[in-house]
Amino acid sequence: MDQTGKPFSYETFPNSGQIAYFSMEIAIHPGMPTYSGGLGVLAGDTLRSMADLGVPAVAFTLLHRKGYFQQHLGPDGAQSEDVQPWNPADYCTEEPARITVSIEDRVVTARAWRYDMEGRFGHIVPIYLLDTDLDCNSGWDRGLTDHLYGGDTNYRLQQEIVLGMGGVRIAKALGLDVNVYHMNEGHAALLTLGLLESQLGGGPLGAPTEYDIEQVRRKCVFTTHTPVPAGHDRFSTEQTIRILGGDRTARLERLGCFKDGLLNMTVLALHFSRYANGVALQHGRVSREMFPEYPIDSITNGVHASTWTSAHMQQLFDEEVPAWRCDNLYLRNLIDLPEQKILAAHARAKEELLAEVASRTGLVLNPKVLTLGFARRAATYKRADLLFTSPERLQQIAAEAGGLQILYAGKAHPQDEPGKSLIRRVVENASRFSNDSLRVVYLENYAWDLGAMLTAGVDVWVNTPRRPYEASGTSGMKAALNGVPSLSILDGWWIEGCIEGVTGWAIEDGANDADEAESLYRKLQNAVVPLYRESQEKWGRMMRTTVAFNGSYFNTDRMVRQYTRNAYYPGVLVEKHRAKVTEEEASLAR
């Protein structure tokens, strides 16, 4: 962004090539169920900021024409799932190009649907969604791009061939000039194999030299998103030989891309990347411990500010610091925003949220009562039930507070039985321990629209992951843009974002769950409740410091600039700037 508020021009970048961003899931549009959670939302927000900033980028993902899933919860919290079919022609344009990939010695044909992500100044970032639902494919192959994270590991590896190797080929078929390939998580790691084969002349045979490998490496960057071992895709030698092919498997083994006897997609991506990063300062440290043989940097995640800020807050920001839309750093200027203005804007967002709760559940909640929000993927390490470690203590706090409302939401993967059990426990506790003072509601079918209403409308955002498994977490960043402080374990982004009593509160580390639950109760009882009950003026001050300090930094505009400087074109933009300064100084001297 230059000083006029206009986006970067292509001349800002070192050449005319494009950045190709690969992600298994991307939250593109609320009507397109092409994402499951944080990874996809992060990908969508990244591309929205690239479009806003004029970054020359394209993106590749799979079509997922049957979506992730529609969640239904029974009275006991039992989750069931329905498909989410959607029509790509309603949102996208079919490209004429066709490519093929080899899967289990079958030739599978794929096409691409194009969605144009338009930025605030009209710059377009095209997103290509790969689709194998073509008459020339078998019935099984036609369904390869139907389900996001569906099926077994065989299905997953076949999808990753389509995304990685197919994505590289469709980019070439479309005539795109790509000079940087960004793998957002290891699902797209096979693009490196596609690039290597292209470097070798297009086929799997032949021994690559160090020069060949370096030619691929200089084009690739990689972002890892999870410290959870199960989050790193691994495939057996038998699977890899059968699905990918014996020659390709042997090549990957020789290149050291197998770990503990399994093809490890994170190792593959790291091996072929000139730059790799984790998604928070702490996550970078954890990732280096997990993969000590590779240098791994960190670029902390963000969220797309105008997407996740409520309409009421946006109106307030426009009145007070209109330049925030061009440069989110201007949100820092809200540090002296009148308390009543931010309280009034939040009150309207809260009323809308509670109206949605009433519409979905028939329950009428009180807008004046302190309301906590906990909404994220229902994974066991996120400990959604930590608040119920001592239900009697929670009820006591609610009574002292003059009432307490807790809104839950989140999906468990259809095959994640422990995650489903976690939802049932929360719903059971909500039923057993809710009373006149304590109201607990679990909202079904957590998705983009509900997530935006929750992060804008609750009073406090709660996050209780078991350290060190939270790579970043972005829901608290969305809350911060709406002035909502967090009460959270010091993990992921919150290590960087927590200023005690200014942007929220830290739940202290303990030896076990019970210790951390005690810290949660203590902070809630001794800090959060008194401030909310006794001084709305001071609460308004906390809201404005939350926006000014965290909203101004934890956004994808800042994040994309960091990727551009440090990952995509390291040193190049600095040298261009130095050359420009030198030229200007010489001109002044003349």
C-alpha cells in the first residue's frame, strides 16, 4: 500500500510472475462449503488481503461439491451429519482446460472452476477449484473431489495427488506464470514432485541432480499449521506404492521424505522449500523441535479485518479512523475512542447475536448479562468442557455475577469419536447445571455466519487448549477486532496478544487440567466479573485497548506483508527500496 492508500502495483514486485497459493480448504464465500475450520478460514482471509493489497497471486484448492458437512445435534448432544451439496456454476466459471494425473495406474482427468476474489480496489486473485466429476472418469474417480476430509487415508492420498500434482499441471495448462508456490499445510506437498518431474522433462523416470532439486526448492515456501502429530499426513509405503506408483515412491524414499517408515507430507514439503514457517512465535519454536533438521521461521496468523468486524463496529471505525480500511494499523488510533461509543456498537452486535440464538433455539437470553463465547472445532485438546471441571464453582460465580451466559458451538469431524463425545459432555453439563443464574447453550452447525456473530456479540472470548497444541488460533483475533477481550490459555497467538487486564486475561499454566480450571475460575471470579459488573466505563476502555493493540496487529494485511517480504521475495523488495532511496538522494544532490 502506498501513501495514497492505493494498492501495490505489479511493479512493486520483482518480476511479473505470480504467487500460487495451494490449500486443501479455502473459505471463499459463505454459500460455498469449501472449508471445515480455522485452516480454511485463514486461507480465505489470506487471499482476501492479497486481493486488497494488489498482490499478484492465484490459488488452488479442490471443489468439494458435497461440502464438509451439515451438523445436527440431538437432545443429548449426539452429532449427526448431512452432506452440503452446492452448485459451482452459481459462483464459479468453468475453465476449458483439462489435465490428467495418474492414481493407482489409472488416468484421472480434472478440470478447474474459477472464482474471482476481488479486493477493495478491484484487484482480482483467481481461485481455481479442481474437480474430477467428469464423464470420462470412473464413478469412484468422479467422486475424488466431492468430500473435504472424507473417506480414509487412501482417499486422502488420492485427493492430495489431484491437488498437488494436478494443481501444478492445471496452472501450466492455463498459461499461468508462477514463480512462487506456497503450500498452506502439507496436503499440497506433492506439488513439489510435480515440479521436479517438470524439471526433469515431464515424467517420473530419471535421477534428479542437486541442481534439479534446488531449482524446485527455490520456487517453494511452506507453512505448517499444527503441533498435533496426527495433523501431519503420513502414508504407508504400501499405500504410496499402490496409489502414487513404485517409481515415484522410490524417488521420495531416496530423497529422505519418509520418516519412521511413512511418507510424511510435512517432511516432503520442508525438504523442497527454501522457506518454511509456523503460524505464531511459539508454534515456530515447537515446529523446530518437531523437525530439528529444518530451519523454520514464524509468521503469526491474522484475520481479514473487514470480514470479521461487525457492521456496527465498522461504522464506528469509519467515523473515527476511516484510513483503517486501507491500512489496518490505523486501528491503533482508536486508543482514545470514547468508551460509550464502543459500548453502544457492541451492544447492537450482542442484541443481534442473542436474537439469532432465540431464532435457533427458542431461548431468550438477557443482553445485560455477562456472556462468554467458546466456539471452535471440537477437538479434545481444545478442552471445551474445562469450564465444567467444577460445576458448583461455575454456578457460584454465575450467582455472584448476577447471571452468566455461555454460548458454545463447534463441529467434530465425522470420524472423530472423542470429539463427538466432548460435544455430548458439554451438552449434558449444559442441561444438568443450567439454572436461573447460569444459562449454557450449544449452537449447532457452526459456520462462517454464526462464527462472525459470536466473535462480535459475546462479551468475553474463552479459549482453553492444552499446551502446546494450539498452533495459533484465530477466533480470538476476530473477537479482538470487535473489542471483545479474551480469557485464554497462554498458547498460540495469545502469548503475543495478551496484556493482562488490558486486552484480556491469561489462564495460568498448571500441572494438570484441575489446576488450569482453578485459574480460569479465579480469573473469572476476581477479574472479569467485577470489572463487568462494577464499571462499564472501564470495560469500554478494555474494549478499545483490545482493538487498538490486537486488532491493529493480528490481521492478514500485516501477515501478507510479512509473507511478501520474508517468504515470497526475501531481500528483493528491500534492495528495490534501497535503490529507490539512493536514486532519490542522488537526485537531491544534483
